[in-house]
Amino acid sequence: MRRKNVVGMLTKTLDRDNIDLLILVLTFLKKLAIFRENVDDMANLNVVEKLPRVLMMNHPDLIHITLKLLLNLSFDTLLRERMVRVGFLPKLVSLLSDQRHEAIVLRILYHMSMDDRCKSMFTYTECVPMAMSMLLDSSEEEANLELIALCINLAINKRNAQMMVENNRLQSLMTRAFRNQDSLLMKMLRNIAQHDSTKQSFVEFVGDIAKAIGDCENEDFVVECVGVLGNMTLPDLDFSQLMQRFNLIPWIFNVLVPSRRDDDLVLEVVVFLGTAAADEGCATLLCKADVLLSLIELLKGKKSRPLCEVASTIPSRPSVPCTVSAKQEDDEMVLQIIYVFFVVSRHVATREYLIRETEAPAYLIDLMHDKNTHIRKVCNMCLDIIVDWDKDWAERIKLEKFRWHNSQWLEMVENSALDSTGFDKASTLDNDLPAYLEDDIMQHTLLFPSGSHLALNEPDDMMLGNDFDSNKDVGNRPKSRYSLDLDSDLGDTNPLFNKSCMSTSNSSEDIVRNGLSHLMLGPLLPADDSQLDAPQYVMI
């Protein structure tokens, strides 16, 4: 049918005014819209732009089949944007009060609410008040999943969340959620609680939520309750009293045991600890209970591998624990754990414990070069606090940063050092010197006595001879200054020289020793002016 351009011919028919023909055509298009290729053809033929005229006919059957076609098309993101641009949103909200179209309209609105740019547009309609009324009036035994899913998405928007808690609706929603332990309804409340303008409304329910954490057996409901407490970033809220009153510390220890509880619950507990640690009294309580040690164990996991592979061959690298594990593959988990470290480090009362009693600084050093930008940012902020507080860790952190930024250069220096000490033994047997001078050679200095007539700016051939050795066996390698041929000046029979002075030794140290033992300075001024023409040499 696609080869025959059936979609194109049906789309042209949408311009007709015959109701029965339009119902037939829209039913056909609805069934074709199940397949991706046909949806693409409808998008190219601007089917969505032709449907508002059909809805304006106000025929119930025609509207119903049109909504079904829109539902099939709403699975495509670009087509959803077109629906909003054309102006379908107000029309769909007006059809929400019709019992016949309610289910289909809710599904279409839910798809539209998935787009962040579209969430704010619901504010300018009556969708939020209507949805809340439908939610509170519905039966508690049979929850409308499409309705609650729509409300969960809409609650992410700040203005929508404010409209949801108006007219004392929050009290009714909390009562309904606790009575039925409804995790979906609590998820919506959790989204509402994340906004600064609505957090204060949840203060009176904090005690009930904390009590439900320890008493409720529905883990999905507990996850959402912990999420609500994690959103309570209020400076006046006493988390220390909350922890002690409802005995949450043992429960937290139980949750943080690796591989014991679901990861979603563990993540929400870590987020909650980051929020609670902002209270200095609660942070002190967590340190005394060694909760941070449980977080470090959670970070380690069972299977760890080295995190910092860059510059791993550099010698004298500081001993930093390996930290990447199965948990660290989840960047969100790692981010929230190190955020707890950061919040604890901000308090003077708990900063010393974090630095001295835990391994948190060492793990932060490893993670400060993580590929995740947010993890690196939190690590650097925490390490800056540690640098200002502890001098020992400050030196270690500076060294680690130096090694990281100069890892390639340090690796090159190390390889060069290995090459200079591991030169070929065959070349040594041929009296060749190594490619690089050793350190002991570089530290030797040739000193001339103050009475010498040799000027320091004289060339080397005036001090030690005029000609270089012409020995061809050595090749092009530069000769040592102590193996120069002085026979042209002194003669072969001079008793002050031996053959060891004329050739290179088997080691650099022997070369220097032999050269210094036969070093000659001259000519020197004789005591008698009559002997000026006779050159004199002095051997050291």
C-alpha cells in the first residue's frame, strides 16, 4: 500500500466535508499509523495540520476516531510538537470532561506532558485543576493510571505544582497516599516537594513520612517517602532530632549494606543523607555513627579496578586506593556519595573526622579526574576545602594534580632515563660512551690554578692539543676531551703520559679519573728569566 501511495490519496480526502467518508478515511489512517513508514509519510503530508478542521465539525463519532488517530501519531516526538503548535492542547483539555473521550484524551495529554517544553503550556489551560479534581474524586480501589501518570509529569513544572497544592489539596493527597500506601501518588508528591515554593507546605508531614519509612513494608512506597525527605532542603528543619526520634540510623545502616537492598532505595537514602548532612547537628550525628564508612564501603563495592590509568607507569606515585566498582559505573550513585562528603566537609565540627578518620580524601583524589563533569566539579570543591584545612593532604593533592597534568612529560622523562642506563653492552666493549652523560660525570669540575697563564676563553685545542684523534674505529661519536692526542706537542717518549690517557676507558668514571690524574697545566713562568724559551710543564 505504501508503494501505491495509499496514505497520500487518503490525506487528500481529508479536505472533503462528508462525515461518513471522513470517518472511513480516518479509520483507515489510524490503522496505517501503527507502522513507522506510514507515520513518516503522514508527517511529510502534514496530516496533523488537517485534523483541527475535522474536530471543529463537532460530530461525536468523527471526534472519537480523530482522537484515536492522534493517539497513534502522538508516539512520535516531532508530531507531538506539531500538535501543540497547531493548538490541539486547549481543544483536548475541553474534551477531557466528556466521559466518552476521557481515556483517549488522558493518554494523548500524557504523551504531550513528556516533553519539558510542553509542560509549562498546561499552566495556561484548565488541565491541572481538572486533573486534580478527577484524581481526588476517583475511586481509591481502582486508580486511573493514565491520570496519575499525567499528574506526575505535570508536577515537575513549578507553576503546575503550585496549582496542585492550592485549596488545601495537599492534605487530601497525603491522607489518600498514606491510607492506601499508593507509591504513584507519593511519587507525584515527591515531584511537588522538589520546588522551593512548595517545600514549606510539607513540613507538617515530615514526621509522618519519617515514621512510614521504618514501619511500611511496601518498598516502592518507602522509596518515594525517602525521596520526599531528600527534597526537604530547608535550613530550619532539624534533621538530627528527626533521626533520633524515629531511630533512622540503624535503618540507614541496613540499607547501605552492599547488594542487600534495591539500588533505587539505596540511591534515595544517599540523597537523603546529603540533605540531612546540611544540618551541622545531623552531620555530627552521622560521623559519630560512622555512616560515612558505610558510604565508602558502598563506593568500593565487591569488584574494584584501578581508576587512574593515566600516568600509571610514573614512579613514586602516591598510594591511592582503587575506587571504581560496580556502583561507580552508576554516575548518579557516585555523585551523590561524594556530595555527602562535600556537605560534611563544610562543617568545621565534622571536617577533621572526614579527613583524619576516613579514606574519603584519597577516593576524592582518584575521582577528581572522572569523565563525568559533575563528579569532577564536586570533587574539586571538596578537595579545595581539604587543601585549606590540612597541609599534608594539600601537598599530596598538589602532587597528584601535577602528575596528572604533566603525565606525558613525566612518562617521557622516565623512558629517557631507562634508555640512558640500558645502553648496548656491545658498544661498551668497543670503548663507546653512553648516549647521555651520567650524573657523576656532570658533577666533576676542572679547576685551573691561579698562577696559570691559560686563559679561560682559550679554545680547548690550546689547552690539551691541536688535533683530535683520528681513530676511525669509533665512528662519528664525539671523543672525550681527555683522549685527545698530545703527541704533536709533547712527543711519544714523554714519561708523563701513558697509553691509558690516549684511549677511552670502559667506564665514564675511569675516563674522568685518568684524565684528572694526567692533567697538565703549562707553560708556567720560570723563576729565572733566562729560561723563558724552555717550556715547563707541571703534572697534577
